[in-house]
Amino acid sequence: MRSLFLTIPTIYSIKLSPQPQSPLRRFTLLQPPPCVSPFHFPFRSRFQFFHPPCASHFIHPASNSEAEDHLPHYLAEARAAFSQFLRRFGVSEEESVSIASSSPRYLKMLVDGVRELDDTSMWGYWSNEGLGDDFGFKEKVVLMATQKGDCGKVAFLESVGMNLSSAMNIARYLSGEMLPSLIYKVKYLKEVFFSGSGEGKLIGKSARRMMTHLSVPLDDDVQQTLSFFEKIEARRGGLDMLSSNEEFFCLLLESFPYLLLLSVESHVKPMVEFFEYIGVPKECMRRIFLLFPPIIFFNTEVLKSRITAFEEVGIEEMEIGKLLLKYPWIMSKCIQDSLKQVVSFFELEKVPNASITNAIRSWPLILGSSTSKLKLMVDRFGELGVRSKKLGQVIATSPQTLLRKPREFLQVVSYLEEIGFDRESVGTIIVRCPEISAASVEKTLKRKLEFLTGVGVSKTNLSRAIRKYPELLVSDPDRTLLPRIRYLRQRGFSEREIAFMVGRFSPLLGYSIEKVLKPKLDFLVNIMEKPIKEVVDYPRYFSYSLEKKITPRFCVLKGRDVEYSLKDMLGKNDEEFAVEFMSNKGTQNSSCSSPTEV
């Protein structure tokens, strides 16, 4: 077998043969032809992506200047010739023109190659390949493009945004791929990965969150994904630009070049159809593919087997789509292994299975955390008396609290103790509103307390309000609390009266204006004909159903024609109310109208 490597010369001349059967050509290194680089090899390379140094580096500066003046003309001619060349491979005229116009570096490489052979008068070599001595510049460009051996694929990859070196590297994987098929494949993949806009920052935020809360041993797929994220984060805009820039599609192909070897018809489309079947909208699939690109290499049978692992813990197949959108890594092997460990860990902590399932369903990122890290937080909850069923209540409602750093959690506990709660009360508050344990002391808790004291809630009433309605500490003052206070002022309540009502019945500021406050105040004034200020003494009035309790009892009392307070009417259970107001026979006023259900 003939060796592909050159033999080491023993004299100052080298015999080079471009083909095993073609005649040998000889030139001496002691007397090279004028302007010829000693590194130039005038033969057709067996290695399609090897490119010798350009001879223009060795010629006279004046010649360079003159050639550069004609470069735009050369490039225009080369563009037209290369466009014609691409049509040989079944590419449409429109696509061939687009590729030729969008691959300037590849074209310049062809032009430089032609000019090099022109300058060195080496085109005579090509005449032995069956060509005449008088073929023109366009023919030379086509000949040079043919010699490259990539069949237009490098130029096409450059046209979609790759730099030339990356395009040449990826083209190595595509020797058996036809150019029209490659064009179709790239268009389809771009549609799958990058269709739509406006979600890039959200996807970038998800990527950072997934990386932050990852502490399990990694498999190759997740490791590759992290490397991909690191490349993107190093670019301008970083992960916030994910899915919104073609540059990142090129990075995707560089990181996962085998994407271009997948069959669209037999692999990618069935994958898309499978995701649609399990509840992933087509316009949202890019979120999954961008956050976990290796998933596109899985076949549907692998996906089904990994879905089974979640079905075993109570999550149905049709819920997997939502789970995938929240955390695409659930299909990786390392997260599949973590699923078993996390479930076993919570079972040992005697957390109800339903709570475990709800936690995974609500916040699957906990599967990226090692059980040793989860145990640190579970132990902190245990110190507050939050164990087994109570712990289940916390993780089912707010599983993200398990991903907090213990130091941050203890800061919240210490602050609640500072404002007057003992540890048992802190545990009770957190069970009722787990979001508090994940809140920032400076940005959330202190701000809410300052707001409540600012509207007149006394320190005595403040502790009682938080104990009864801890959600006050995580309610948004601007979007939730202030609008309700403004509405109550518009209805005639003073700041002092509002503060008094909040102190006695803290959920007041959590009620909807349109669905609760307005209809119940209107009923009080217009139907019951009572002064609006009567609710100051009994703000719990807002907690009762207008249709099921307030209206029926009002109708009874109206029929009896008795005097009553709101507390008399609503503060008693059904038995007590019946004994006091319905023991004597009487005729109930049938004209009492029912309001709209609240």
C-alpha cells in the first residue's frame, strides 16, 4: 500500500506526485521559481481541509497593492462562478446566490488560491488534468472550489453565521451529507431551536438557576450542556441572549456538531411529535432543546423509559410536558438517579408520598440537589418542630425553600425571633406560609413591617396580625396592600380605622377589591342599610360568603324584625344562630334578594 506521507529527501530536490499514475514533476529548493514559496505544494491534496500558506505573503508589495485594487472585481466574478458551481449539487438558484453572497471569507480563499497559482505560473499543471491553457478566471474559481472537496458545505455553514475555521471543522463530520439535505436540515433545526422571540432572558434565567442548584454527580450530557452554557455566557449578552441570536445557533452546532447528522424525517420530527403528545406546545419546545441540547439525540423509546421513573412516584405521563419545561434535565441520567435518592430520603424523613410528588411536580429543580444538601435544610426545619407531615406541607407548597443556604434560612428565623416570636411560633408561621423562609430579610420582611407600622398598625397588633395571617410578610405593598388601603379610604374609612381593622383581622388586605371588598360593602350599605363604619368593629365580616352565609342570615333577621350587630349575625355557628333567632315561629321575608356569588 502506498504511504500517504512524503519520504524524507536525501538530496536538495523533491519529487511530488499528485496522483499515483500521473507524471512526476521536479523542482529544486536551491533554485525555486520566481515568487514561489518553498512551502507551496502544487498538487491536489489528499487532505481536503489542508491549505498551504498563500503565496501573496512572499511577493513584492507593489504587486500586492495592484492586486488589492482589483479584488472587488475578482470577488464579484468569483461569486457568480461559485453560485453556478453550487447548482451542480441540486441547490436552487436563489439559495446558491444567497450562499455565495453570504460566504465572503470562503470566496476570498478561492480567489487567493487562484491568484497564487496565477502568480506562480503553476496553472500549467492543471492542463495535464484535461484542461486547456486558456481557461478563464471563473473556470479557475470553479476548479479551485472542486479541489477543496467540501462540495459547497463550508461556504453554506459560513453563510449561516459561522467563522470559516469552525465551518471547515464541522464540515469534516458531513462528508456523506448532500448539500440540499444539509440546507433543509439547518433550516428545520433553526426553526425548532430559535423560532419566535422575546423569551431569551427567561430561558437564560432558567439556565443560571439550573446551574446554581446543581450538586449531584454529572453525566456526559449535562456536562456538555454546561460547557455550552459557558461558551454562551462568555459572549456579549451572555445567557440572556439565548434563543434570540443566530450567533448562538453557530455555537450550538460547534458544541454539538452531530446535530447535522440527525435525520429530520426519521428522528427530529418524531421527537417533536412525541413532545407534543406529552403536552409540550410546539412553540415552547425550543426552551427544552436550548436548556438541554443532548435531549434531541435521544430516541423516543429512551424518553418513554425515563418518563416511567416519574410515573412510579405518582406523576402522570401527560404532566411530564410541564415538568420538562420547568426542568429539561429530568431526562438526563444523573437526574434520573437523583430522583430515586431524593424520594428515598424524604420517605426516611416520614414525609407523605403525596407531598413528595407535589414537591417534584411544583419545583423539579430539587432533583438537582444532592440529598446531603437537602438534609442540611431539613435539619434546620426540624429545629423549629417542622417534621414529617408538617415538613410535607412546607415542601409541597414551597419546595424551593429546600434549596436555600442554611445561613440565609437562619437569618429569617433570627429576625422573626427579634420581633417577638419564639421558635415554636416561628415554625408555625413558616408552615402556614413557607414562602417566608425563602424571603430576604432586608428586601422583603423588614420592608413589609415598615409598611404596616407606617399605615398605623401598632406593635401589639402587628404580632397578632402576622401570627394569624403571615402572608402579610410576603405580600407586595405596591401591587397588593396599597391598592386595598386606597380603596378603603375612598369608601370613607380613616387611616386609624384601617389600621385598627388590619390589626384585628390581618387577612383584610389580602382580599380582592372587585370580588370581596366592593360587593360586601355595597350589600352592607344598600341592602342591609347599615352604616359602613360598622365593619370597623367586626372586620371579619369580609371573610364570610355573601351568598352562603351573609344573605341567608340577613333574610332571617329581616323577617324577624330584630336589632342585631354584624357579630350577632355572623359570629355564631349555625346551631347557636338557630337557637337565638329561629326558635320562635315567624314568617321570613321572602322578598330578600340574593346578590351575585362572591
